[in-house]
Amino acid sequence: IENASWDVVRKGIRARSTMLVLNVWMLGAEFLMLTIALSVGYRLVSTGALTVGAVTGAVLMIIRLRGPLNTFMRVLDVVQSGYASLARIVGVVSDPPVPVPDSGADAPRGHVELRNVSFSYGGPWAVRNINLTITPGETVAIVGASGAGKTTVAALLAGLHIPDEGEVLVDGHPVSSLSDRERVARLAMVSQEVHVFSGTLRQDMTLAKPDATDTELRSVLDLVHARSWFDRLPQGLDTVVGARGIQLEPVAAQQLALARVLLLDPAIVIMDEATAEAGSAGAGALEDAADVVTRNRSALVVAHRLDQASRADNILVMDAGQVVEQGTHDQLLAAGGIYHRLWAAWTAGRREIGSAGRAPDGDSDPDLVTSGVTT
């Protein structure tokens, strides 16, 4: 962080220095032009070739050149940004990704296997010797401290990264060898940060299933407990959402993303802290929606809340890029290791926060009570 911050400082100083040099050159050029104009004007007035008014007008026009030049300098940054954006667009158009041919995989079953997987981002190992098996319909949760490698494992399974060592197999095939068609039928990932596309709510949802009927769209919204905000939309499915319309709250945006997963109906769901934005008021509804999405599917859940991990069929505890504990909730509690300490801190925090958020009438205040701490 320190190196990155100082890099920003150095680049900022360099940009300001460049602008200062340009301003100095402009002032020098302006001074030179005015000096030459006044000298030539004096000479021409002395010989009677021009009047004082004509020379004065010419000098004033030269002074007015500063405005357009300053404006040009101010738009240089915009021009450079536009050029970089255009270069990226041209690069994508002229050199599109090469389609991956079908690998010949059978019908999606939802079987996942990571064999001795290791991966680094160019430095030390981010994850090391990860072995994981998810049978069809099984939910596996990953917990651990920030930086333990949980998100990296999720990205490897999704095919966003290719392991430096080992294999990531989906239905017996390396995930990187699956074609787009095969991957869409098997994998869907919901992260902590989701995007609401500009357009009507119907258009936003039918990205996952273009031929979905309005009845199907409303049904999946019901399943993810989104009707509380959907019923308030002025035009229902025709309401414009996103940057050019109604801005959905984080919980609503996550529910919309989960609804798209239900429409897509993949065999495997990867949830990378997908309920982390729930806060106190929307935690229950969003976690229930996540349970609906993972039901009867293979699921890898990077758990933000330990009560979500406790419902998984298998739990992996990661530390420093390695799996240090593995088992069910009861088995890990009985082992008395890292998970036991995390669970004890979690439950103690919930009791303390619940007591602090207790309303005078004995009901919990939803604005004060949270679902726990981040692990």
C-alpha cells in the first residue's frame, strides 16, 4: 500500500510539473510575441505605415491567444483518456478473444475437484496445495481471515485464474478447457460487488435467460425475497434501473444478481461473500435468498458470516493460503482449533451486539442489531 501510494504521489507530481513547464513555455512565448509586436508596431507607427490604434488592436489580439491555448492545455488530460479508451475498444474489436471449442463434456453434474492446486500473483504463493472435492448437490464453505486465500480459490474454480500447479476439474474436465457454452451451463459466480445494468428490470434479468416469461421473472424475484422492493417500482418489470434509472440499494442489487442465477440455473454456484453487503436490516432476507440459490446445487461459499458456514455440508478453514482445518461444523467445534475460536468470537459478538441493540420494549432494533463480525 505504501509503495502504491507513493507511486500515485510521484505520478501526480510529474503531471503537475509537466503542466507547470507548459505554462512557463506559454508565458515565455507570449512575452516574446508581445515584445516582437510592440517593437515592430513602434517601428511601423514611427514610419507612418500603421496607426497607433491598429498596432494596439493587433497586440490585443495576440494577448487573446492565451485563452484558447489554456483551454487546449486543460483538455489534454481528457484527450489522452479518450485516446486510451479508444485504443482499448479498437484492441477488443480487432483482436477478439478466440472462442474455446467444446471439450465434449457430458451433461452438467456439478462435480468439482481441486487437485494440489497452487497459484501466485507473481510473488509468494497466494494459495498452496489446495485439495477440495464438491460432490453434486453439496455445499462447501470456506472461512478464514482476510488474505487467507478464500477469494483466490473461488476465482480458480470459476476459471478466472489458471493454477500454476495442479488441476481444477469440473465434471472431470479442466475448467479452462470448457467452452463458453459448457461453462455457462455449469458455473455461475456471485461476488460481493454486483452490477445493475442500465435498462429495464426485465432486460437486466433476461440477460441470464432471454426467453424467460414475466411469470418466471416474478417467480424468481419471489424466491429471493425481492418483492418487498419490486412491488414499489412504479412500472414493475418495465421500470428503468441502473445508472440511468432507479438506483437499487446494495441488498436489492444482490437479490437481483441471485435472481439471475436462478434463471441461469447452473449446476455449480460460487458465492464470494455474496451476502456481505446485507448489513443489519437485510441480512436475514439475503441469506435466505442465498440458501434458495444453493439448494440442490453444488456450491462453494466464501462465508462472510459464520452462521452461513455452519449450515454447509463441509467447511474449509484457510490460513496463509493453505487449508488448515476441514470438516463439518460439529467436527470442527469438537476439534477446538481455529474454527472453534472463530465461532466463539462470533457468537459472543452476536450476544453483545444483540444486547446493545435491544429496544426498550424488548424487541430488537433492526438498525442496531447486526449479524456478526467479518471473519
